[in-house]
Amino acid sequence: MSTETESVDLVDDATVKNVARAALCAALTGAFAYVSFPYPLSPAPVTLQVLGVFLAGLLLGPVWGGAAMVLYLTAGAVGAPVFAGGEAGIGSLVGPTAGYLWSYPLAAGVVGALVHGRSVGPLGAVGVPRLIGAMAVGVCVIYAVGVAGLMAVLGLSLPNAVLTGAVVFLPAEALKMAAAVGIVRSDRLTAA
Amino acid sequence: MLSYTPGSSLAHRLDPRTKLAAQIAFVVAAFAHTTPGGLAALTLLALGILASAHLSPYSAIYAYRFALPFLLVGPLIEGLTLGGFDLTRAFETGLASYRVLLILLVSAAYVRSTPVRESRAAIQWAVPGKPGAFLGMGTAFVFRLLPLLVADLKRAREAMNARLASERAVHERMALLAVTGVERALGRADGFSLALRARCFAWNPTLPALTFGRLDLPALALAAGLALSALY
């Protein structure tokens, strides 16, 4: 690629703040992939990745939240160990969990749009039903695209894909939504 | 865990764009030729690619061990029918699972042999303008910030365990841990953006110049051949 050295095009201050927050949100989603909780309904442990997707939409709004998730996928594709179990590489983006991963930018955008509308305001002003509704729609987006991914990549039929890829995990998603409401209602996050 | 390791293997000396093109062509070929014969040929190619990065197949498979249950469960559940076990359906899904395994192995070779700065330069070559600059700089930041945030969460978890957090409900523990994680991350974001502005953070920083070498020519030809093979 060509390198420009003649003039320096500085990034303006508002964008710097959003870029930094988007990068942190992407990295936090990656760090959440390492946190697993035992889950009685499935032998696979539950990670907090999806919580990172919710938070990107809630804290950054639809545009930067979606951008943060695109960043997450790009960094993972070129080798940052940010996917579940510390995986990385383009292979993960066309592997069994491909659908879930590709849905994250869309889900973060949907959650952000439903909670904030066009302009990103303080989360304290948003009612709990609206928060839960937005995240429920986000979960639907993630699992719909995830199940479609399982069907496309592994060639599973629809009922089998829904059973292995969605039904077992939905109770855990309810727990994560409860956690997300607890987070945005927390006194410790007034700065957000 | 799979990550970049410095070295002088063939894969290390290739241009990152060549390696990305070869991976994408491999994916296309694997999806186009999901037959026993096609996958046998691609297995040999995948093993060759791993050898070119001095990476053993076992450590590559171990790096992707969390994807393996999905790959195994797929054929099993697809073969199960009310009347017994349908071998042909299980075999078809098994081929689909196996092609994913091959793709994972090939991407392991890229991750092993490509440093962040080269990937970043390749991203900014592929996506021009400010979106490319955002993706490039953001990718570099994620690589740098991830270990910090993982360490933050680990510390928070240790502190929680020391205070009998295991007695609490799971969603309370998730919320406690995540609040701490988000709080630290937002604090880091504010400090980070201040530091970026103090250092003249620009849309056009100086990146390593990428050049195609003599080695890239056969590798690119291979990528083109794989991509074209999908058509026949």
C-alpha cells in the first residue's frame, strides 16, 4: 500500500472518543468470550459474549455499536483470539458458529436503534420494558442468523438446527438479559 | 492458544494479501467440492499449507477444540431418525463438518504466520479511505487491549470468589462481573482517547509497505486455481 507522509490528517476529537470506545467494546466482547459460567441445561458452558453485543448497542448506539462489532469480527478474522475459547482466524467466520458471529453487528445495531433511536442519550432515561424488549429482539436476531448459519455450514435441517443451536441456549440468554438490565441500572455506571 | 509466532517459514515470507486470497479461495473450493474425492485433495493441500507455516496438524486442531463438539454433534443428530440411524444423511453432514475442519486448519496457518501490522496494512489496502483506516486502527487496538481486559475480568473474578460470590445466583454474578468489566473498559476508553489525541492520532499513519515477492506468484496462482476449480 502507498504511505502518505506529506500531510497528517488528524482525527477529530468526537471521533477519537467513539473509536476508542468502539475498540474497547470490541475487546470487552472478546474478553467476555473467556468468561464461562456452568450451565445445567447444556454440557457447553455459557460465555458472556452476547452480553458484550448488548452493551455495545446500549452504550454506543446503533452506528458505533454496530461498528464495534464489525471491528470485533475483523480483529478475530486476522488473528486476535477473541472468539469463544480463544479461537481466531477466518475459519471461525465460516465455521459452525459463523451465523452467530455474523449476526453481532446487526444485533448491536438493532438493540442500539430500539433503545436510543437516532441520537444516543443517557440510558437512565430509558424504561426497563424498552431495554428488555430491545434485547429480546437482539436475541431473536442472533439466534435466527445463527440457526441459518448452522443450516448453511453443516447442512443441518431446520428442526435439528433449532434444537442444537437455539432451544438449549435460550434460558441462558434470559439470564444474560437480566444481567444486562442490572448493569445499565447500576449506580456504578453513571459515567456511561 | 493460537497466535502469531515469529519465524522464517514459507508462510511467514508470503505477502499477507496472498495468504488472505488463498484462504478465501480454499473456502470457496471446499464449499464447491464437498465430495469424498474433493475433500481428500483439499486435505492434502491443507496439510501442505500447515507444513508451510511449520505448524503441526495436532496443535492446529487443539486450537479449535471448542468447535469440535458442534462438528461431531451435527452428523449424529442429523442421522438420528424415528426409525433408527440414517447413514446417508449422517455421511452428508459429516462431509460438511469435515470441510469446516479443513478450513479451520488453513486459517490456523494464517494466524500463526502473520503479524498484526501486516494484517492491518492488508485491511487498509483492501478497504480504502476512512472506513479502512478505522478497521485497521481498531484491529490494532483490539489486539493491544484484549489482554488488559481479560486480566481485569480475571482479577474481578478472583476478588468475587474471595468474597463468597459462589453463594450468589448466576445472573447476579454475571452482572457483578460485567459491571466491573464495563466500568474498567469505559475508564480505559477515556484515558485511551486522551492519550491518542495527545499523540496526534491521524487517519493516515505510516504503515509497512506491502510488496508482492517472487514467492507470492505460485501461491497466488494456487489461490486463483482453487477459486476457478469451484466453477467446474
